[in-house]
Amino acid sequence: MRMSIDARYVNDHFPGIGRYVYNLIDALGPQLGTHRLLVLHNPALINTRHDIAALARHPNIALVETPLRPFTLAEQRGLPALLRHLRADLFHAPYYVRPYAGLPCPAITTLYDAIPRLFPSEVSARARLLFNLLTRLAVRSSQHILAISASARADLIAAYGIPAARISVTPLAASPSFMPQPAAAIAGAHARYGLPERYIMCLSSNKPHKNLAALVEAFGTLPAASPNLQLVIAGHWDARYPEARAAAERMQIGGRVRFIPGVAEADLPALLSGAAVFAFPSRYEGFGLPPLEALACGAPVVCSNTSSLPEVVGDAGILVEPTATAFAPALARVLGDAALAAQMRASGPPHAAQFSWQTTAAATLAAYEQTLH
């Protein structure tokens, strides 16, 4: 069978989705058997994170270049025409913004969460309208849906009335590069970013549901026994949501809270490995990849107990309510108990290893074959 996947989302504008698509394709390669996978990509899109050309090392993967860009009217007609030309038997769209009519083959769409439905006050009325309309169109025009956690699957079923048999769970995984790093690599990353020996790290954007202000408030109430301890928040910064910076200024701890939005992908394993604690206060995640990556690197993890996060973290981390009053004592406990921190560092990598891109690829391929037959 000639299956196809839209890899145009492997670009710097979609770091999370791009990571999912790239690692899925790479893991699918050895499992394709007699199938052929057509990887649609646009080389004009800025992509500094992933080597698309390397995917062609798999003999059953063919790279197909297209000038079509995501979010354009041209893709609504051009992508179905391309799939018709390629004689594709199946199309996998890794995002809900995709062609909704005229496809010459069955379609599968990956849906990650239902955030605009669950947190309507955090997005504009226009964004909510578009999300609901386009998600419904994607569901209606897909033969099968992939969700990235059981929690997200339940939310999507409740929000859009998707029959349970039409939606499969294909969990994500940490990339192989996320593993405990040697002392020299950690020291090098500390020097590059000017970090102290002890710091709490959070890898997250600052969207409202990420709840970063609560983490800043929790950090500000920790005992003053560690004056050199810093809170390091790495991830995309959106100026529309200044709440975390405002909390640091209000609590007069701005000098101890570092926001570093431009962290290189290659530096993340060392920064996670060197963290005294990894903290993740998000109120909702479709999957929650950062805490899994932190566990893979051996960082002690304190994480919210909401949505998919218990599925991801399990008993390898400490799960608490996503509030400052719950996070503060949990952070203090790990920081003040060397034996507990060592135990958590040892248990993280084996737990993270239970999630693999090979398993994700196998579940995805099973959904492909189920849809085809």
C-alpha cells in the first residue's frame, strides 16, 4: 500500500508537532514491511531541528517535495491533487488544519487535545470558533482519528461525539537523545546559559493553561536556605501572557527567576540532567512530553496531577494539584531530601523507556492497516 503523511509540519513554527511527525516517520521506517510511505514536505519552510533527508535512508520511505504551505487555500485543492498524482492509498494529517474535501483516499487525522473547548476563556472567540469548526470538519472527513493519550481520547469523544471505535491512542515518547548526560556536558550547558549549580527547571511555553505564575509563586515561598537556587523557565515566550514575569516582580524574586526562550534543542538533555528538580505545573496536557523527557534524563519530576500527566509520569514523579500551595512543599521535599532525589533520578529513565517511538509507530501502523482494510 502507498501510504502518505504530511511532514510539512516538521518546521520551526511547529516544534512539538514537528517532533512528533519526524520521530513517528523515523520509527515507522523499519516497520513498513511491504508498505511504502510517501513523506510530503516543503523544503522552503524553515527547519533547523530535524534532518528530513535522513528519513530517506529507510528503503520504503520516499520524500516528496511540494511548494504547498500549511494554512493556505492552495493546499485545499493542491494537496488532494498531489495525492491523486501519487496514487496514495491513505493520507495521514498530523494536524486538524488540512484538506477537508476532494481527497482521493481514506484519511487519518491526529488530534492532540481539546484546549479551546476546555479553557474557552484563554483563547479569543474567533480562535474558538475556528478550532471547533475545523476540528469538526477534520473529524467528519477522516475515517479514523489518533489521540496521543487516553485522557485526550476521552476529552475528544466528549467534546465532538467521536465514536469510540473511530479513535485510537498512540502515545508519544522521548527522543533517544534524552538520556542522563555526563558531568562535562552538564557543566558546558551551565556555562553557556550562566546557570548556578542548583536550579529548578521548567520547559514550557507561557500560555495561560501552562500555569507558570503558580510555579513562580511556589518558588517564591521556598525557604531562603538556598539563596543561590534559581528557577529556570525555558520555552517559547508569548508577550500576550506576562503573568509569570509579573508574579516574579510582585514577589521581588525577579533576579532568581530566569526566562530563557531560545534554548537550543541539543542543550535540553544536559539542562534537564543538571536540574535539581523539574517542575511542570500545567493545568492541561494532551500528552505532556516535557516531564517524560525530564524523567528520561534522570531529573526528579514534580508535576501536576491533571489530564494526561498521571498517565505519562506515573509513580516515577511526584504528582500534586496545579497550585502554588501544593507545588511549594513538593519542591521543598525533593530539594531537601538527597536520598529521595537520588531515588527519583534512578527511577526516571526506566519509566520513560516504557514509552518508545517504536511502540507509537506500531500502533499508528495498525491504525493505518485497519483503515485500509
